[in-house]
Amino acid sequence: MKAIPAVLPCLLVACVAAGSVLPADLSTELASGIRPVPGFFSAAEAYFSPDGTRIVCNANFEPGAPHHTVTICANGTEPVRINDRGEDACSFFTPDGRSVLFTSTRDHPEMAAGSWHDADDYPQGAEIYLCDLDGGNRRRLTDNACYDAEVTMSPDGRWVLFARQERGRLDLFRMRPDGSGETRITDTPDWQEGGSFYLPDNETILYRAWRIEDQGKSPKPMSLFTVRDDGSGVRMLTPYDGRTCWSPYPAPDGRHCVFAKVFPGPGGRPNFEIVWLDMETGDETRLTNDPAFDGFPTLSGDGRTLLYSSSRGSPPGERRMNIHTMDLGPLLEAERAAHPRASRPTSGPHPRA
């Protein structure tokens, strides 16, 4: 793979400074900055610690084993298994870097396993937990026979944000870190909300949603939205026009986000790629371009490194996912030139320690 020419960031900056917008596709220029994170058989849904030294994700270490919550150094060393019962999905570091939130079916072995990938069969025994970095001092924050998952936390650490499915309906909720003060944020019988994150202002929430009438479609139409955490001020960021815009994650500047979008793949097969979105203008820049699945994008606290799940390198015929990183330096240099006043040292969902 060819290295990025040293002059590339300068060319991008010069182009933007001359009044042009960012290119619609930077995947070729960014490709040489992609690195796999070793250490797993398969892994997905990864997030950096606030200081950027560790990653939390759900993973396994051998074929057929259930996925459990694991933390690992960013270079793929020193794995620590947080849980060893049931099956886990989403996880997230608390902003102080001292604890981990995770979703698991560990306390409901009597319930059907369900599928984390099928909204008509989500695991109804999924609960939310908070624990120390070694898995100790585990506290269960929810206690019901529904799907509680897709858990994150506000940058100030005051609110745990999550999705709940009750009687087939998905909505956003928040609660205090001790499980108290549970509040419903959305209440929409026609829309299925989830995959939510607070923006740096600790009030605005970024999320994805689909219309319930489209639930069985593949690929499923989805759009990105923002809403205030009191349920007001809903704003659609991407049009609901049959395209799939999914799995958003906010950038530290509060203006941009990354998300996964379906593009036509080889032979017309739908293929997920990662896109950079300006939430003020709606401008999009494609970051990946590969026949493999690329999704679940997240960012480091300084916004310079993309962390995502990909099936790149999996055996032929398989879509086994693992974790990859991408250096976003050239993109950010161009963004700073395009919006110098908007480039401010705010912290993202994980402020740097």
C-alpha cells in the first residue's frame, strides 16, 4: 500500500482555503493510515479510553465462543476480560476512565438468546452494568425483562444514555450512573431510535432511527437525528429517502460526526462504508472504500484517530469482524482550513484526561 505523499495535507488545505469544500471522497488518501488492532479472533463496537491508551469492545478469542466485554491496549496487548457469563454487546468507558459500562445477558440465562442483529429478536434479557476496569465492583443498573443496550455516557459523567425495547418499540432513555432518575427521552410509536451519543454540550444527543414500517427491509432505511435530552428539538440530519445512514459518533468539535452508510458494492451488493458528516451544512466525505464491511465508527478524544469494526482480512466467504484504526490527520488539516473559526479545542464524548 502506497504511503500518503507528504504534500497531500498541504494540497488539501490549499484547495479548501481557495474556497472549495472538502472532497466527497478521501478514502484513497486515508487508506495508508489504516491499521488492524491485533489480539482477537473477532471483535466489534470499540471505543477508546479517555486518554486513548486502551480500547473497550465486545470480542472473543476462539471460534464459536460468545462475545464478552474486553479491554485491551491500543496496540493489541494486555487484554482484560470484564465479563465471562452470558453474551455481551455494547460497552463504553466512563469519562473519568475509571469504570466501564456494558450490556450483557449474564443474569438471564433462562431467557431466549435472541439476536443482537435483528430488531425483531433483540435479546430481552439484556441489562446494563457498571464496573471497575478489571470487572470488579460490578453494579447492575437496569432490572427488567426487556432489551436495555446501546449504552453510552454524557461527557460530564452525569447521565447514562441507552436504548430500550419494550413490546417491540425502541426509544431512548437516560439515567444517573447509579441507575436512579430513569427518564424517557423519545416516545415515538412510528420510529425506532437507538445508537445514541451526547454531543460535547452535554445536552444534545446524536442518534439513528428508522420507521417501524421499514424494520424488515434489508438494507434498512435509516436516518441520523439530533434531539435535546429533554426530548425537544428533534432535527433530521440526513434525509429519510431509502438510504441507510447508521451508527453515528460525534467529533470533539460538536459540528461533525462519523457514521456508517450503505453504498453499492461489488455486483450491486450493499456495502457499509464510513463517512464524515458536517452536521451544519450536510456535506459528506467518504473515508473508507473497500468490499469488506466497515462500520461502528468512533473517534479518539482528540478526534485524530478513527476506530471502527471491519471484516477486512477475514477468510473468503466470511464477514468476521475485527477492530481497525485510521489516522485522520489529512482530513482534519483540511477541515481546519475550511472552518478556522469552528475549529475549537472542545472535548468530545471522551474528554482527554
